[in-house]
Amino acid sequence: MFMHQSSGPDGTIPEQDDGAMPSSPPAHGQSIDESFKERARQILAHSQTVTAGSVHLIGLDEIRQELGDRWGSVNERVHVYTERMLKKVLSPRDVWFRYGENHYIIVFAQADRRSAQLTCSKVMESLHQALLGHADTRRITVKTAVVDVGGGVALDTARLADLLKDAVHTPEGTAAVSLPPADGGPAPTAEARRPHRPEMPADTVTPQSRPKVLFRPVFDVKHKVVSTYCCRTDADTARYLNLMDAFDPEREEAVFDLDMETLSLAVSTYNELYANKFRYAQTIPVHFGTLASSRRRREYIQACRMIPRVLMPFLAFELDGLPAGVPYGRLAEIVAMLRPFARAAMAILHEDAGDLSVYATAGIKGVGLRLDGREDEPHILERLQTFCPGPRKFGMFAYVDGVRNPVELEVAEAASAAYLSGPIIGEDSEVPEHMKRCTERQLLQRSRRRHHPETPWG
């Protein structure tokens, strides 16, 4: 798709004055700057509602340069990712279209010039972070068409680093943006391993469009180590989704957005940590509804193709929301689609029911049970004792998510659970931590210190 336009009540879509398609490339021998100024002049002349400072240009040239030889095979997927991000960030009244080979023109309906520049720059920063694993705010720029003193169109080029500095001094009531550490200055110890993941300006972010994803530590029962992290939503996002009707199409899209955000965050986080010699296993959840729809499945798999090959041995997909009685052929097809991008596919159940023989035959390697902390403990312990032995009978491992106390930990281990996660193992965090070797006793001690920091055994 090359153009996205949503006309507001005042008809803010810029019309074409020369019959050219919005995605027409610059004329031969014409620079992208000169071509953009000409295009901006046409837009400004034909729309009374579009003002100078509303028309902006962003480009993928630096991403193309860093991807090098890979660009030829992935460039269309990069465009798909870019266009999806623009849809999420811009308002329905804003207009954007692909311009030439590697650029996009964005026309804002209402945002002032500085806010529009910041939004465009933050889109580029998120793209750099997701696709390259890093984002140099000094090199990320956005070009804005402005009217010069003679009435012509000139260009203003703004760097993200400068926009962020200005944003620190924004008046009260506007969105604040936190700065990364100053160049050459030491990062705070607690933040040393935290990838820089800036948020979009507050007026473009809602729980529906920008869900929050956290990392939950997982205990390997056999090897007595925490070296795996699974992605989980924060409580507010989970609550928002749970309040929506299960059959509401908007909920399906919200879950799809969550899956795409989780994949993007998981990969970009690991990509940066991998470059810093940090290794761990990571589980990425994806809902059955995302992969059951041909459109959503196609977009999700396109995003998977952006996963760096070096990360694939460390990743596993976790299928969530498998319906009862899912046919073998359907499940096998889904597993086969995911297999090229990770070491394994797993399934997590909210109820104890599940056709384990179908899962095993379709290629599922492990099956998990998600505990509900609102249940009474005798029922939880009974579920653990009943569920955990089942996967092993079919050559799969069992894992449990939501273990909250020592009794549940002991019963899950006795019932042959291979992996455990939940409050007693460790709290969800914004970034994975280094591998920790520990016994069950040490886990319990750490849990007590987290919940009772004043106790003397710390």
C-alpha cells in the first residue's frame, strides 16, 4: 500500500494538481529535497486547511545503508513495518503516502510544527530501534516544508536529539520526553543494560494502540537456573483487554496490536542486548486469533522475517488462546509457519483441557498451564497434580505460569513441571536480567525479601 488518507469533516486531504500519483518518484536528476519542496508547494497551494509546517518528509536511507546487502530482500517488509507504525501513531485526519523509493510524506491536520516534527522523528527512532537494534538520535532527522520570506517553500531539517532537548523544557501540560544519557557520560548503574525504548508523544499513545510489554523470569527446575524470560502484558493492558467483549472485532484488533508490539519489543530488546554479549532464552506469545486470520497472519509472519538470524536459536513462540478441538491440520500449519523463526513452539492453556496428542503430533514442544490467583489453593494444587504429568506422556514438557507460594512451587515440581514462572520466581521487569543460578530455597528467600524488605535475612 502506498497511500493512507482519512478525510476529516473539513476535507483535509491534499488533492493532486498535476495528475501525478502521490507515490511518484522525484524527476530524473532532481534531488529528493528539491522534489519534496515542489510536492509540498502543490499540497499547500491546493488545500486551504493545510498550513506551512504541516508537511513533513521522513526517509529510510540510513536503515537501508546499515542493512547493506540485506536491503534487497527485506525492503518491502521494512515498508510494511513503517506503514503499520504510521497507521498506529497518526490520527485519522492526518495523511501520509510513500514518496519515491525510500521516503514518506506526512501531512498533519492539526499538530503544530514542533509536535509534528517530534512525532515524525520518534517514528523513525522506533523504526531504527526495531530494525537495527539501536537508534542514534543525532542522525535521525525530519524535513519540514516552511514558507520563506519571499512566499516560496524552504526546508527546515530538525534532528531528534535537538527536539528531545527542547522537549525537556516544554511548558507544563505538554508531553515530557526523557533524554538518553549524554554522549560520553556514564549511564546509571541500574540502567546500564536497559535498551533505550522511547515512547511516542503522549497525545498519540493510548492503551489500545500502544500496549505495554514486560519480561517475566522463568525457573528451570532441572538445571536450577533463571535464564529464560517470557513476555507478558502489564496489568493495565490485561485489564483493558479483559473488559472487552470476547467476540468484539475491536478486541481481535487490540490483541493483534499487542502481539505485534510484543514481537517488536522482544526482538529489538534482544537485538541490543545480544550486541552487548548478553544471552538468554526468550518466549514470545502470539494469540491463535492473530494466526487464524489470513490478513493478520500474513502481517505477523512478515514481521517475523525481520528477526535477525543470530537470535532465532534463543527464541520460542508461545501459542495462546488455542480453541478446544483445534484440528491437527490447522495447528500443524501454524507451527510450520513459525518454525523457521525460532527454536520451538509451545502452547499455554488457561483451562486444563487440551488435546495433548494433537499438540504433540503437530510439533508443539511444551504445554503450559496459567494459574488464576483468584482460585482457592486446594483447587490450584489439584490442577497442578492433574495437569503436569500429561504433556510428558506425549513427549512434551510441562510448565506453569503464575506460581505464587512455596506450596504451589513444591507441588508443581513434584508433578514434573520443567519450568515455573510467577511472583515467587521473580517480578515482571522492563528488561531481562543476567542469568541467575539458584536453588528453590534461594528463590523463596528472595521472594521474602521482595515482599518484606525489612526482614533480617537479606
